[in-house]
Amino acid sequence: MFEAVKGVIEKEISPLLAMEGGSIELVSVEDGVVRVRLTGACAGCPMSQYTLVNFVEATLKDRVPGVKEVVAVDDFRDKWGVEKICY
């Protein structure tokens, strides 16, 4: 399922997000739950949850059988401007 999700993200979802200055990274797929990281203009955007559910999740559910949910993970390195985790 990981490869199928990755393919849809790369071919259908990522190009459209890029048109608005955003980006998406596939983090993991486990038991039908897809974890992604929204970056670029999508990171911190007030509409990111809407985009996640109504575009990303809807597209993946339509194209990849078995996808139950799409969840955004937050990378604290981006949030706090930290380049390294360990010093």
C-alpha cells in the first residue's frame, strides 16, 4: 500500500499543492492510516486541515483501496526552527 499511496501523492497531489507553494511528504502507512507532513506554504496555513481532509484524504481514499484516514504529523524542527535534533 505504501508504494500505491506514494505514487498518487507524487503524480496527483504534490503537483497541485506545489501550484500554491505547498508540498507534502509521505511519512508512513500503517493499517490504512497514512501519515504525511505538509511543508512549504501548507505548513501552518489555516486551510491546511481542510486541504488534508477534503483533497489529500479524499483523493487517496478514491485511488487506493484500504486507505482509512490521512493524518498530518508535525515536525518540531520546522516549528521551532531547529536544524539538528542532537547537538
